[in-house]
Amino acid sequence: MSLDATLSQIDSDLPAALDRLMALLRIPSISTDPAYADKCQQAADWLVADLKSLGIAAETRETPGHPMVVGHVEGDGPHVLFYGHYDVQPVDPLTLWDRDPFDPQIEDTAKGKVIRGRGASDDKGQLMSFVEACRAWKSVHGTMPCRITFFFEGEEESGSPSLIPFLESNKDELKADLALICDTGLFESRVPSIITQLRGLLGEEITLTGPAKDLHSGMYGGAAANPITHLCRILGNLHDANGRIQVPHFYDDVPDLSDDIKEQWDALNFDHATFLGDVGLAKPAGEQNRSALEMIWSRPTAEVNGIIGGYTGDGFKTVLPSKVSAKVSFRLVGQQDPHKLREHFRDWVRAQLPEDVKADFHGHGASPASQMQTTHPAFEAARSVLVAEWGYDAAFTGCGGSIPVAGYFKKILGMDSMLVGWGKDDDQIHSPNEKYDVESFHKGIRSWARILDAIR
Amino acid sequence: MSLDATLSQIDSDLPAALDRLMALLRIPSISTDPAYADKCQQAADWLVADLKSLGIAAETRETPGHPMVVGHVEGDGPHVLFYGHYDVQPVDPLTLWDRDPFDPQIEDTAKGKVIRGRGASDDKGQLMSFVEACRAWKSVHGTMPCRITFFFEGEEESGSPSLIPFLESNKDELKADLALICDTGLFESRVPSIITQLRGLLGEEITLTGPAKDLHSGMYGGAAANPITHLCRILGNLHDANGRIQVPHFYDDVPDLSDDIKEQWDALNFDHATFLGDVGLAKPAGEQNRSALEMIWSRPTAEVNGIIGGYTGDGFKTVLPSKVSAKVSFRLVGQQDPHKLREHFRDWVRAQLPEDVKADFHGHGASPASQMQTTHPAFEAARSVLVAEWGYDAAFTGCGGSIPVAGYFKKILGMDSMLVGWGKDDDQIHSPNEKYDVESFHKGIRSWARILDAIR
């Protein structure tokens, strides 16, 4: 049977595929809120039933948190593992939604039809794009295109606490030749994008303490060390005037971009004016000798994510505060070691403290960057077929965010990952009025059929 | 009649004077909380009745807020106005009090007898120390020592919103030769202290805005301007490495200390190690070529009183925030003009902003420093008599805080003020378990009798 038959089947089955997605979207599987634990279980059960309807041996698997869904189906050719997550972000503030986030609907908009509802884009719509491709394939061929393991997580939006132990306990069962991950988007909402590098993440919380208690700034102001002033001085030194991070050894393991990748990225003609203009900005703020794409994809960052200290209510209070704290995160690239950098950062802070100010540190996660093995034949195979679906050559791109599961697959299972997805920049994931374009879903299903056809 | 007779009368009447103070302390006259408005009225009425019992023509006077108490009594010699305030600070957190803050009691402590209760030191005990001195004088002499205007405010702890209009509407009635203000303390809890300079205060709130909304630090980190980083950089530049404030023109109108005052302060042998050690600090933090007393009494300061921006809850969120704000206050000295400095500060901040970050400013009050006219004969007269009561030569000192009423008396009524008071460093004003030593009250009454005797 030809690929065309599968694509036709996908087209004709689209209304039913949308109905199935709607059913899954109606289950409020918010993983971070314990009140929704039974809804997470319900979403996992729904997926197991759906996989079973395709003849896949599927079951939910208990964890200390929400269940994993694991399914296996035999087939010829390579063994791939497909990963997606069925849990969703919380919906507050609910008042900013134009409709009930768990009563999804197809809406006509100026930009085309969209599926509106929490999880439509992140990640239920993306997850189902793969399942529907398998369904169409099975319907046309009677078999699956290759041996596939389905692996759906229910804690991605709440830090994946069960993921590492589950991978470690089920290494043999889950290891495949390649993982396919569908949790990313199209470049500039148009160009199919295969992620080849993901930044890592290091989180640190610093608390500086000066006086033992809050003081009156009239009585003590001038004589007593103010921890806010010192934290500002230190965090104000985090970057030099050219945007370069000043922590010693920070750039030790940061590679330069290969000429090959640099050429591909230059060819994307990234419109940083629109990218920044959409959020009220004009000028790329990072290292001044780098392109904007490098800044967000291949260069490390240091950001203050939050700061609080002293009196922050209405009006004014002339307090000289005892404490201040800040949350600082670093996006990591190349071979940067988050554990070493944590120590370098702490040493750098401590070295700048005056006698009367002490620092306490609290770590918040540390994951290295991931670099995909684009020499795996699936990467070129996927790239070569996606142009037919989207009308643009697919690009090997970076991703500024951190999708830790790819790193865990590599580290624990020794398995490479290929990340490809159909989200658009305006999907409002994690925000009110999340949506997924019907085009993303429909072409996404067709894209997976093309990729499976190419790599089998 | 001799002063001795008045002092003896004070000694023998102390139990009754304490009973009267207790009655006033039992009235919960919290000015900032509208729920206590009738209690403020009750405290004002209590004072009017007490003044009337001394033959003083007293009455409450309405304001848009809590009433003023004004009383007049004729006499020979100079005309003095005595100022105190009958309102008190809120008492929360109530759980940190060892007893009901409005059920005051005399307690025996290792350091002697104390009057425990809200307002004991700030300012009901201090206010009544003057009234009791007048009572004893009247009892012994049948007249008052001089012409006295009594002026008690009920909004001092809530920003004195009615004070300026009331002074302006009643200039002729309230103007005297000298104001006596009893709302300060003994130097190092021992040495009688006449305040000759008070720092002014300028409050500013800055809000920096970078992106139009909070961004995901994975998607935008590196390319988008982070307002927290920029506010930290700017506030971190507020002082140079020697503690000098870097805002241009900041020191233009800061006078050097006169040799006379410097000698007096040096003679106080201020124990900065204990002063700072009591709050967990060791090293005077201000301008490194100044003494600790200069830092808190005669040098201007810039302090960040509070800062907040981005994610400040539990755990971690990799947000790249849209906004951050800080409250910054300046203590002013000499002829520093708060309005000019506000503009210098804003210009200095704006000059450091990158293209993509904008600043909004909100002013929070601006009062210049006050310098007392110590050439007024009352200052030397008071200084010469206090040694007999306290065993230490009285000192002309500075005060790091801002007591705006003295400035208003000067500006609106053209009247100098002499600030003297009997509080101790451990009185815990504005805090749970506020107290006033019976010694402060008793010697305070005797001190006022001596001062009145000396200046009449």
C-alpha cells in the first residue's frame, strides 16, 4: 500500500480524530493539583483503552504520583518509542478564559479553525497526532509501520518526579532504537523543525542576611549593612556591559556553533524584530556579538526569575531589611556541567559579600544540555519528507527551553531522541485560551505518517 | 518656692502619676485602624479632662481625622508649646505579646521596674512626664512656671495627615517662643540627649518594565531584556565601594560637622560595636571615612527598603518577568532639597536604562532635614540642669530618624523646637512588649521640672 492511501485515510477520518481528541481534552488532568488525581487516572485509562482499540498491548503503570501509560506493538524494521504527556497545566486565572477550559470546541478564527481548550496544544493534541497516524496506518495496512513502544507520562507539568525512577526500573522494556518526542513546535509557526539541541537548566535560590532583624532605617540607616543593596550589586554584576556572564569558568564548556548549523540557522532568516516586537521589545539583549537565534538556542544565559525582600506592600515603610532572596536560573549548552557551575556561582557570590552579610543557597534542579545525534538516519529521513507536507524545508533547530526527558532517555536508556512537533507560537500554552490549530493537528497526523513511512 | 519642693512633690505623687498613666494606656488609641476611631476620641477626651483638672483651658479640636487636643495656660516668662502624641501603633502580631497590650502593668525586671503596654514609651509615658511636671509645679506654686500651650496630636503613627492644615489654620494660636517635644530617648539609655539635628526623608518607588508580559525564560532567555537584572545593576551602583552615594549632586548641600559638635560626639564614646552587635552586625557600613555616629546622625543615606519582581513563591518558575519594583528612601541632612534630589535620582536612573526597559516613578513623601537653633538660651539652660538628674552631662546629639513636626513648627509657625526625651534603646516601641522604665517616667517628670525651672 502506498503512503497516499494512509494520507487519504487520515483526511477522511479527521472528524472522528477530532472527536477523540475532544474526549481526551474534556478530562481535566491537571497533574500539579492533588484534587485532580482521579482525573489524571481517568486520562491514563482513556489512553489505554484507545491504544487497545488499535491492537496495542497497553496498560497503566503505577508510580508514587500519576500513572504512566505504556503500550507495545510489534512490527518490522526499527523499534521506536513515542513519548508524549497527558497531563496539563492549571487553568487559573479562570476569569481570563473566554470559555470553560475543559469544554473544548472548534472555533473559526481569522487565522483558521482552532481547537480551543487546556491541553489542546500542550500536549494532548500533539500526542494524539502520533496515535492517529498509527490508527490510519493500521486501518490501511492492517499492521503498524514498525515496532513501536508508546510511553505517555502524567507528571510532565509538575516536574516529572516519577520519571527517572520509572526509566531506571524499566530500562530493558523501554529502550528502543530511537525516541520520537512530540512536544515542540514549528519554527515561526510555519517551518517544520527538528530539534537538535536543547538547553539545560540550573536553578539557584540565594538568600542574603544582613542584620538579625528588620531595622528602622532612621536609627540604623548608614551604619548597618543592607542585604538588598548587596544582592543588587552582585546580581547587577552577573553580566558585563556586552551581555557576557561574569561567573568565572562559566564559558569553559560552551562550544561554538558548527558552520553547518550556523548556515542552516542563517538560512531561516529569523525575524527577531517580530519575535521581540510581539512582547514589546526591540533589541536582542544577550551577548552583543551573537545573533538572536544563537542567544535563545545555543548560548547559555543567566536570568533573575524573581526577587523579594523588605517591605513590598502598599505605601512606604522605612525598614532596613534583614533578608532578601532571589531565584536565579541558568540555561546551559554544550558540555556545561550544572553541578560544577552551581559551585562556581556560589563561590562567585560569596567572594563579593562584605563581612556583615551572609549567603544561604538552595538548589532547584540541574540538568545538562542535550545534543541530538543528527547522524542517526531518521533525522535526514524525517527532514526529507516534511517539505511535502508543509511547503518549507524542515530545519534542524535549537530549542531554548529544557525538555529533560530527552536527556534522561540518553543517560538512562542510552537512546537518542528526535523532537518534532506542530505547535505554533500563538498557541498560548500554559496560558488562558490555549488552542491548537486544526491545521497543526491534521498536518501533524499526516507528517507522522510520512515520517513513519520514511524511517521504517 | 524652691525647685526642691517641686521635686519632692513629684516623688511623693509618683504612685498617683503612674495610676493616671495606666488609665491613659488602657485606651487603645490606634490611629491607623478606623475601627479604633472612638478610642482615639476617648483618649483625647481623657487628656482634656486631665488638663482641665490643672486649671488649663483645654478642648478637643476636630480634624478630618482624629482630634487634636489644645490647651492654654497663662504664666510669666517665655511662652512654650509642648507637643506629644496620644495615638499608638497597632499591636499585631498579638501572639508575640506576653500580656494584653492594653492591660498595662508595672513589672519587676532584672533591669528594674517597667511599665509594660502599648504606648508606654511611644508616646503616652513621655507626654505624661511633662503633664505631671506641670501638675507638681502647680500643686507647689499654685501657678504654672510660664505660659504654656499644650498641643497633643492623635495621628502621629499614621502619617499626621491633619497636622499641616491644622497648623496653618491656627498659626496665631499655636505660635510660641519655643516648642518642647518629648518623643525621643536617652543616648545609649543613659545620657540625657537634646536633639539638635534631625535627618529629612525622601521616599521613591521605582517600577521597571521590560517585556510587555511575563515570558518563558527558555523561549526568550538571552534575547529579552530582564528588568530585574537592570534594576539590580542600577541599585547596585547606588553606592561606590567606599559607601558614597553616586547620584550626581547628592552631596551638594551636605555640610561638614562643626568642630564643636564633632567634639561633643567624640566625647560620647559611642560604642558602635554594641550598637551593631545587638543586631548581629560588626562593621559600620556607611562612608568609610566617617564615624558611626556621623553615619546615623549627620550623613545622608540611600537605602533600598523593599524590592519585588518575578516569581517569589515556593519552588521555582523560569519566568522572565515583565516588571520589578523597589522602594528606595534617602535620609537627608543639612540643606539637601528633597525635591531637587528626587529629580537628580530619577535622571540618574533613566540615564542607565537600556532601550527596552522603561521606568515609572512614584514619590512617597519628601521632608528636609531640621537643624535646631542651639543658640536659643533654652538649649544651654536645659543642658546645664539635666546632669543633676541623670549623672551624665547632657549632649547635643543628632537623630537619624525624621520627626517631621519640628520641621513644620519651623516652617509654618516660625518656631524653633527643643527635642528631649527619656526613652531607652530597649523600649521596643512599635514592637510587641513595648515598655517604659519607671525610672524614665519618674526622672523624666523631674527633668521637665528642672527644665521649666531653668527656662522660665
